[in-house]
Amino acid sequence: MVFAAGAGALALVAAVGGCTVQPTGDGRGGGTSPVHIDVPATRDSPRGHGSNPGDASPSRTPRTKSAPRTAAPARVLWSDGDHGRDVRELQARLKQVAWLFDGPTGTYDDLTAKAVTGFQGKRGLPGTGRTDTVTWQRLLAMTHEPTKWELYAFGGQPAAPPDPRCLTGRVLCISKTSRTLRWMIDGRTVSEMPVRFGTELTPTREGVFHVYWKSRHHVSTLYDSPMPYAMFFSGGQAVHYSYDFAARGYAGGSHGCVNVRDEEKIAALFAQVRDGDKVVVYW
């Protein structure tokens, strides 16, 4: 957003639009298969001489047998139906090596099991679809610690109680963790809707702001993309309806705006929000 002073008016130029970013992976070819080395068994001692120099019989040395080594069985960490922060990290790491393209959602579903099976098969592990200790260690060695954006950018988790800064006055209370926008008045939630944020390169700003301009039929001048029901709160960043979010969900992201996919809900919200109402964006 660029501000320009002019004869008693504020010229506003929106710098945020509907472009999207596709996540990328590093391909399915990464990693190496374990190397198996066959070690020949110890042979009997060679033919030797007995007490009689003319004795041609072999001298037999008893073979020493060692107890077989038993590897500790792999322990299953997560499988179908499990959910939580650890499953979300598993999914984020599978995305890094391009075995999973949806989520993270935090729920171990059929897509996650299929991705784990493919990852295991590529590396010579039993294709169980369950994440055991061996599979997890192999995945850890090939990936990096997921960032917050990687963990939560493509799907939220159940909404926690709102930030304390949202409990007084008229507030657009926006959680990056649960991917939700709550419209609150004096601590009461009037409406709630799923939202999408900027990408890792163009993040949505966090903090306390105020709505300073509303534009019902706004179009971004930088990206030539529609931003209906725009409510600007920080420079060119606004809460607005997104056709792309409605069509593709969390597969993309904005240039910093807070996208809403439910047109009916944001239309009602736009009618209620006033200039000066508080906006809180937080993790």
C-alpha cells in the first residue's frame, strides 16, 4: 500500500492481490537404500599333520558358533487415526521430500499412510504405511525442522480460546494457528470463518491494528486482482474475500492479506465492521 497526500484526500493504492504460491519439494529420488554386506562363514582349518608323519587325514578344528544378533524390533510411533502436533510434523517432513502434497492437517489419514508406504518402499523398508522408529529416523536424516509456516500454512488445528487482546471492544480476532477469524464484540463471538494468510515470502503482519478503510468492490492495482469486501488494517494488507481461496483452498496463499473463502459470511461481516474497529493477528 502506498500513501500519497493530495488536496484534502488520501489516495490509497492496494498492493495485495490474489496471486498464489505452490509448495515445492525436493523430489522422490532422495535418500539411499541400506547396503547389505554378506560376510562368509569361518571355514574349517586346512588339512594338517597328525602325530604320525604319514597320516594324511585332516586335522579337524571344532567350529566356534556365536549367538545370533537380534535387532530390536521397530516400534510403531504413529498410524492411521492418530492426531496431534507430532503427526503434523511428520506430514510437513513428508512434504519436504515430495511424498505428501496436502496438509499438514495433524490427522494421520489415508493420504498420510499412502505417503509413508511410498517413502518406505523407496528405501527398502517394509511398506506398512505405519511410521515406526526406523522410518522416522530415515525421514529425520533427509529433512529439516519444519517452520511454523510449514506446519500450519495449509490447514489449521482446533481453535483455542481467543487472544486476551480480543476480549474488549469490537475486534477482528485472527489466529494464524487455527486459521480462523472471529468477529467479537465485548468478548462474545458473533461469527467465525476459516481464513488463509500470506506466504512465507510475503507474510501477514502480526500485532494490533485498526480498520482504516473499507472498499466493497476493490481491485488491486499492483496485481490486477479483485479484493471484494476489503477491510484494510495495515498498509496494503486487508481482510477480503478471495475467489482463489474459495476454489483451491490452502493450496496457495496471498501477498499478505487475510483471505476469506465464504462470501456470505464476509458480506455480513463487511456490513457490521466500522472504520476504527480493532484487528488482532497472532499465533
